[in-house]
Amino acid sequence: MADDFDRELEEAARQAQARKSIPAPKAAPDSQQASAGEKTEAPAGRAQRSEPSQPARAMSARKPGLFGRMAQSVSDSLAHLRMPRFEWATLGYILLGLLIFILLAQNWAPVRINIFGLYIDVPKAVAFVVNIGIGMLVLWLVQRWLSARRHQQARQGGRPA
């Protein structure tokens, strides 16, 4: 079952073959032969053409489908992005994250934790992450308390509390 594009290609191939089978046009007659009454014009309906250097290319008239439009949209969006500058601090953070990941992966053995008489078996890595999270939470709360205290002192005219 041939679609429109296949038919266009076949038609272009037939036209190219037909052009090749037409004999080459004769050289222009001299003025002496023209006066003798020979015809010098091309047959009616056919203009003399020079042979193209490349065969005609058939193009489909189909519009791009859903995926073609999506791919074009994504490539247009990505064309406007710029690569970030390289910074040594970023490389340091990446290496630190990789080191922490390796440390957590190697310490996956279970450990028993006693919380007020309740025993829990958890991997060491989870215990590390929970301890770090608790420490961050405590420091954040202390920082907010100190910030609120400084703000309150500033409102009261800078008097110490």
C-alpha cells in the first residue's frame, strides 16, 4: 500500500527517466540554414530546458506528528539554555556528597538503638542520617530563638534583656 510520499517519489523518478530518454536538443542552426526555411522554434507546449545537475527531490506535504512537534518544542527550549560556569566549590560539594554516599553505603549493617527501653534495629546509615537531622533541627531552632531575641531587643531600643 503506497502512500502519497511514495507516489511522489515514483513520479519524480519517472520524470527524471523521461528527461534522460529525450534526445539532446540540436545545436542552433546557422543563419544560412534558417533562411532556407527550417524551423528553429521548439514544438508547441514544450520549452527547451537545460538538464538539472541533480535530480528533483520530492518532499512530503505531511506535517510533523505529535512526537515531532514535542521534540521540536523541547529542542527550541533547550537551545536557550546556557551551561553554568565551573566552580571549584561545586566540585567540592559533589566530592563531599560522593564521600557521604560511600560512607552510608559501607555502614548499612544493622545497629540496635535503645530509646527509653524500646529497642529498635536500624541500619547504621539511617542512624547517621537521623542524628544529623536532629542536630540540624536543634541548631535551626536555637538560631530562630536567637534571631527573635535580637529582633525584640532592637524594637525596645537596644536595651539588653
